[in-house]
Amino acid sequence: MTLQPAGSTVQYRVTWLEMTHRPKGGWPPAPLGMDGALLRAETPPVWYFLSLYDAVGRDYAWEDIHAREHDDLHDWLQSPDVALYTLMQQGWPHGFFLLDWREKGVCDLAYFGLVPEAVGRGMGTWLLRTAIQTGWDRAGVARMTVNTCSLDHPRALAQYQKHGFSVVAQEDRSRVLTRDRDTSRIPE
């Protein structure tokens, strides 16, 4: 096990990306053997979002959201311009995405990912393409945005670019981990 303990300082690079045209090709077909469902959470409680956030992001140092006030998170999740979708298969969440249309003309893919047990099973590309199509499906969207960082899955940036996002900015940062990070579970 490779452990970065809480209190460690980590260096990373944040990359912001955007897409200014809906990609051609339409809605993706479900992967072979996928018998699950993509469900939109109606008025999701904060604990539900945080459980998905932690399940997907624990190995990638997703910690920032825990610094936000509970009431702020609640209001954000209840906004009619924010949508949380969960990929359910075999009775448990395999991944999720959260879209945020609060800025006029923009859809931000605020969160996206699979739980570690679902990575490598052919669902990531389908889920990402579905998130993109869902984001563009709302009237008035002229631009879609997403950001990632070098602490995320090693293929995250390439996947976003492969699916039509272009890099618009990058910034090097550092942070102090608030929780232990097990990097041995991160695929190469």
C-alpha cells in the first residue's frame, strides 16, 4: 500500500476545459452486459451526494466539498438548475455525474466518476458521453465546461479531450490532505 497520510502536502495541476459545440454522434448505446439504470435523483439529500462523492473521489483526494456548509450544499443540490444522476447496477451505485446549469448558457460537468469497483468494466465512456449529451440537451446551452486535476484518475484529462473538450487554462497548486490517500488503488 502506498499511503499519503493526512497532513501531507501534495502538488497538483488543475486543468479547465470547455466544449463550444454539441458533439456529433448522438446518444451512446449502453455497453454490452450493462443491465443497470441511470437515475436522476429528485431533491437529493446532502448525505447521498456526499456518499457518491466520497466513493468515487476518495483515492483522488476529493476533499474540497467537505469544507462547504451543509445548508449551502443543500441549496445547491435542490436548485432546479443542478441535476445529480447515479448509475445503478447490481443494486449499488457504480458512478455518478452532476450537471450545473446555473450560469446562463453554460453547463458545467461539476462532478463525474466511477467507483473503484466499476472502473475498467466499459461503463466510463458511456457514462461520460451520456453526461455530455444530457448537459447539451437543455435549451440555451452554448458551452459546456469541466475541470480535472493531476490527482484525478490518470486518464481523466485525456478522456475529456477525446470526447470534445479543449483545454482553456491550467494552474499548478498545492494542498494539505485532510484525509489519508491510498494511491495504490489508482490505476496507471
